[in-house]
Amino acid sequence: MRRAAWVIVPVVVVGLLAVGAFVVRAPGPATAFTLSVGQCFDIPTDAEVGDIDTLDCTAPHDAEVFVARAVTAPLPSGDGSYPGDPAYGSWVGANCGDAAWRAYLGTAARADLAVGYFYPDANAWAHGERRVTCYLHTLDGSKLTAPLAGAGAS
């Protein structure tokens, strides 16, 4: 299995993007390339992310994936070269915004949550990886103990 590093960037985003359906996945090994919407995990402490152990969302965990998809529109580099941190930040702002937050949680943005994301580094990009994974985590670093998906729906 090819391993490529991902860069992890915690970010507070006022709005987050529309997500269609979500799937809750069983705990087990994953990578930033294979995390799926609905999976829960502890946020890695290294800047470059390798393997990630997913956790049952009812067990204490740091984060939950709410958007996971390939970047399909050209990023600002426009020429296919590695877009870099600012371009990914812009993509996340546009694609992990308020509509995604509302669709996933079933409610408006919560003041106690923030958005973080994984994106491919230059090496992973050169090998064809284009996937961005956005996740929700608490602002104060406390553990989540229940799934966030649909938590605001009545």
C-alpha cells in the first residue's frame, strides 16, 4: 500500500458545505485518503498524517468526518501544479461551509465546534491524490462521546 503524507490543518470556519447522505463506518484502520463521512477518530498530533485509527462514535473521540471528496475543480494554480496551503484553505471555505454543516448536523453551526481538514501534500498530489477530508472537532479540545450526524435534527 502506497503511503503518502497529508497535511492537517485545524480551522474554524463560520460556514460549512452541503453533504448528501452520510454513512457511519465501523471502527478500524484508515488513512486520510480512506476516511469516510461519518467516521470518528482521534486527531493525529503530527503535521504529516499516516495511519488513523477510527473509533466507534459512541466512544470518546476527537473528531468526526462530515465531508470527504476529491477536489474536482481546478484550484488557483490552474495549471495542474500543486496548489499549496492557501488554495486548499479557500477550497475548504467554499466546500466545507455552512450548507455542509447544516446538512450533516441537521442544524445551524454550533459555537462549540470547529472544522479541521486533511489534504494531500505535494508528494501525494504528484501521485494523483486529490481528496480533501473535512472533520468537526470541539474548540476546547474536549472529547465527543456521540455521533454528530443528524444530532440537531428534530
